[in-house]
Amino acid sequence: MLSGLLDGLLCCLTGRSANVVCPLETSELADGYEFVEVKPGRVLRVRHVVPERPLVEEPRGPGGAVSCKRRITLYRNGQMLIENLGERARAELSNGQVAGGGGGGGGGEAEPNAGVDLDVTDPVPDGEGDGGGAGGGEAGESKDPKQQQKNQQQQQQDPQQQQQDPRFRKRKPKRTVVVDCERKITACKGTHADVALFFLHGVGGSLDIWGSQLDFFSQLGYEVIAPDLAGHGASSAPQIAAAYTFYALAEDVRVLFKRYARKRNVLIGHSYGVSFCTFLAHEYPELVHKVVMINGGGPTALEPSLCSIFNLPTCVLHCLSPILAWSFLKAGFAQQGSRERQLLKENNAFNVSSFVLRATMSGQYWPEGDEAYHAELAVPVLLVHGMCDKFVPVEEDQRMAEILLLAFLKVLDNGSHMIMMECPEAVNTLLHEFLLWEPDTSSQREPKARPATAKAAPCGPRGPESPGGRPGTARLASTNGNTARDPR
């Protein structure tokens, strides 16, 4: 009785009735829509399209392989060191030794692009000048003759005695992760029955924002799966805040992924949905083939903001909903014409109750998803960014490209946060070329130290033009040069 009164009061405040919970068993509707119960009373709407297609065997060939040999060290001061290990470093690591970099003495010639070990000793200042240095404890250069003589004497000391010197303090890493694997990356062709594409939307959206992409790829013969997150679209909306934490939503996505996953799965996420893609790629590396991150931001751990408008009471947010919708239109779209307003209305973007919006924003707590967590991913990633996005600055996606092992960054000048709705043809072309891309086996090489960033031409009615003049296509540039080539 009391819960019914509270639900009625909440509906009056939000101006929206609670979503109807469907039967416990999965019910199938027309046009590929299904209702799946992920937990008792927690039902999600899913658009699942399995196109009719002939079964084609996987063509036999060498394919492309991505070699991931990295040592990721995270220090307590927040500094992170990523070392791309060579073959010799891999052998030394397997023997329990520490892989040497390009600095220090007695280490021989380092592997190409093997990564240089940074100094992990902090000299304790004693008022006697420069006592520490890089490269395994060597003293720094000094113009003072007395200091040079002192440094030479220090270099001649026994290394074990030098380690016991109280002037040097060992900086202990907070965490060290070693990733060593080799994965075969092939093209995802729509005629293959072992390929599935998962589309995950962000806060306030629904599977309808992927309408152009779902139609495009299903017509090409791909199996597509796109769910409505809890409280969004036509999915059920529990009236407890705990139902919208990152871990609760991630568990829903995990259940759906295990239900629909094939042998090779491609994850496409937008905004908050990118975090769930990263979570699945980290949890199921053997099943996730490629990942696409659209305006997902940087590789930082999630935590809710303490000074946010979404911390206001639900009733206040409901009163401010027209202002919030107008603000989303201004920040989420590069232009605010009648077309954008119609897209916003038809595709149910931002059509959630104030309670769900507040609970979802406040539940974005994911401390595990830091830079080290992202650096462990050994899967090709396409980063798509709209240059006019006012929610996510381009510097965050650039940082993501630097952290990931094999990443491509594509920037569309005239796109904004809802770029898949603003420039559907350009986005579809980028995604399709990425699905058909595979590493080049003719030139295997280690990742470079500094990645480069690709920038596309402005997206027009038919998408950007490539240098060859073919409309709707855009080149992908490898951000770190690891066995990557143009996908065409």
C-alpha cells in the first residue's frame, strides 16, 4: 500500500508512468524487438535482427595477428608507465628477471621500440647537490669539478652498496600488470554466422538512437543487438536508485551479451555506453573481436560529481526538464534546427524520467576503470569523435588513443555528441570499414612511443570524401603504428 502511494507520487512528480513489466519469459515482437528478463522483475527491450543469409565458411588464410606484450606499472602518485616489451624482454620476464630498457649500463642493445625503464628511485635531498639520476642510478651531470669527482666516485661504488645508500628511496609501484598475448584479427563479413554487433547507448538515450546503424548493418547481413538500458526506452524502470548503478547496469549488459554472443563480437558504444563496452572487452577478451567508442571520453575511473545539477531532488529536476532538454539540444547537436529537434523527439533521446536520470548520473561509480585497466585491452579499437561535442573534449579521446594498444582516432569536424544521428552515413562508413579491416601481416612491428591523431573532413549530407573522391568514406590512421594499415 505504502509502496503504491510512493510510486503514484513519483509518477506525479516526474509526469511519466512507470514502465510496464512484461511477462517473465522472453516475448518476441515484430521487427526484431524482444523483451528479455535479466533479473526477476527487471525486463529490457532488445532489438535483435538476424538477417536471412547463406552460411559461408570462414576463408582459410593467414589472417592478421595482433601481438600484445606490455608491462603496465601504476605508481602511488598516479604516474603510469607502459612498456611495450620486445622478444628478449619477454624471455627475461618469463625467467623471472626484470626487462631492461634503453638506459643504464650493462644492459646491451635494447629491443626496437621496447620502451625505456624510467627512474624509480627518488633521491632524498641532503643539501649536497644532485645525488640521483636516471638510467639505473647514475649521477647527473654537473659543471662543478668537485661534484663531477663525487659523481665519478659514486658510479664506482658497488651497486648493492649503492642501493643501501640512505639518500635513495625506492618508489614502490602500486600495481604492476603484465599482458602477453597474441590475437588473430580478421575481417567481420556479414555473411558469416559467427559475427554479432552489439550497440549500447548512453544516459538518457535508447536503442532508437542507433536506428540508422541497425538498419544499415542488418541490410548488409550482420546480426545486430541493441538493448534499452534499465529505465530507458521501453525497458522496465525500477523505482530504487540502486538499480541504476554502474555495476547493476553492467550486470544487465553482461547477461544480454552472454545470451546473444557469437564467436566474434563487435561492441559499439556511445558516451556512457563506452564504459560497458570496455567492461565486456576486459571480462571476455576471447569473445570480443573489435570495439568502437563514440564520444566516450578519456580512460579515467568513473565517479559521480558532487557539484552537479543532477544531485537536486527529483521534483526539482522534473520542473527543470524543459531547460535540461534545451541544454542537451544545444550541447549534443552541432546545429539546432528543425531536423535536430525532430531527431531528438523521434529517437527518444533524453526521454527518461527525472528519477532515472538522477539515479543513473549519481550511480556512475567505477573506480576499477582507470588508465591501467584500459591499457590492458588487447583488442583493436575505433574512436569516433565529433569535434563540436561540448560534453566530451577531443583531448580525452586523444588520451584514450595513447593508452590503448591498437587504436584509431577519427574526428568529424561538423559532428557533435549525437554524431551517429547527425552524420549517419559517415559514421556507418567508418564502422563498416573498421569491421572489414584486419592487421597487415607483411610488416610486423612494435608500437611507437607517441601516437598520431587522424582528422577527417567535415561530414556533409553524404559524409566525408576520401582522397580518392569516393563519397561517404574516410581513412583511418593508426594512432600507434602497431601492425595497422588503411582498412581499405
